[in-house]
Amino acid sequence: KKLTGMEERKVEISLNGSNGISLPIQITQSSKVVELTDIDYLKEFYKNANGANWTKKWNFNAPLKTDAVNWPGVTVVNGRVKEIVFFTPNNIVGDITPLCHLSELVTLKFKHQKLTGIPEEIGMLEKLNTLWIIECAAKGSVPKSLADCKQLKALNLSNHPTATPAGFANSFTGNLADLLKNEALQSIKIYLNAFTGNIPVLPLDAEGKPTVWKDLRELYIYNNPLSGGIPVGYGYLFNHGATGNISNCGLTGKVPDDLKRTSFYQRHRTSLFLKGNSLEE
């Protein structure tokens, strides 16, 4: 946590005399605490994420700046960490919680590392725009606090359908509808995981246009054990530049007319929509 100034703690004790009289004494302890900086949180992450065995290590004796030699994977702007990207194996193993205290962080991308999952603290990243945890052996539920990342536009928690290295497959769970709270999402790639629930119903305006996920361009949710059908509203998105794949999700019910009318559906109905589902046209 971040602390500044003086922190004070008071303790009251009682001294019992031989004459049976009890005398209360209050002890006050003060200590000066210092606000933690970005480099402190990077150091904590490095220490707890197998940093000593990373392929490309961070040099904490070097100034914190964009520097591929001393600070690989880190982008710094005006002294603050803006991006952390590790897309090639670097032997990172552990928990990303310390990185959730980097209040200016915009982009967080990992691939082919071994991470424990997404911590509840992720909601502290109010400026987070992009979160990718791809093929990182991560598991567990996506925390509801992700909804606090109001600027999140790109979420990728996927596995490759054929080429994920052994031992690196993600296994994320959660209710798909919870992601609707991230209203600004433009790209959702969570395929080959264990998400459940229905494809969320999009709130629509008077003209039938979605008011949430209104700029969605990618919806790749295939190979998750979902339920229910496809709500009205997604046809508008697929008719205005969105692409996606919702095959092998166990969906039921009728394909809504607004989706059937799109050229994207007509081109890909068998492979991306009807395959592995029980949808009726």
C-alpha cells in the first residue's frame, strides 16, 4: 500500500501494583513511512516471479527508463511505467499482483510465461487499456474487479487451438456476462478456456444499436462451455465490421434475424456459428 507522512500506533497497558492498584499507561509509537514508487513494485514483482532466473533480467542499479538492455519489456514515460510486455519466453513464474499498483500502467501483455492468474487487485489499474495473458498456464476466475478497469479495450486470455506449448495452457473461468461491465471493450479473445453462462444481452437504443460494446470489433469466444442462445444486437456489430467465432460453445435456440441477415454470418455460418452448437435457423 502507499503511505505518506507519519503513521502512529497507540497501545494501552495496565500495571498492577502489589497493593492491588492498577495504573493504566498509554504508549504511543510513531514511525515515518515513505510512499512506494514504481520501481519498488517492479522489484517486488521481480523478486516473487523468479526474477533471478529470468532470461532477460531487470537491472535495478540502472535508471528506470525505456531501455531494452536494463529494463527489457518495460516502457517508461515521464518516469512512470506505461507498458509491460513479455511476448517471448522469459521464465517469468508467479503472481502479477505487485504490477497492479502501477497506477499509470496502460498495457500489460504476457505470453508463454507461467502466471498464477488475474488477482483481485487488477481493478486498481484504472488506466489499463490492454490486458493480454496468452498461454501462460494461468487459471482461476476472472475477478469481478476487472469491471473497475473502465478504459479496458482489449482482453486476450486465449490459448492457441493447436500450438500451445505443453504446460502453458490457460484455464480461466468466470461468467461471460460479467465482461459486459467493461463497456469500452473492442476486442474479446477468451477462446479455449472454461467460461460459462450466457452470451450477454446487449442494451440497445431506440434504433437497435448496442450502447455497450458499441465499438466491438473482435468476439472470439469459441470452445467455452456456454449456455443459452445468441441475443439480438450482435447482428448490428457483425454488420458494422466486427468479426468473431462462437463455435463449440453448446449454444441453443434460434439464430436471431438481425444476425442471419449479415454477410459475415452467411459466409461463416457453418464454421463459426453452427459448428459445435445446437442453434436453429
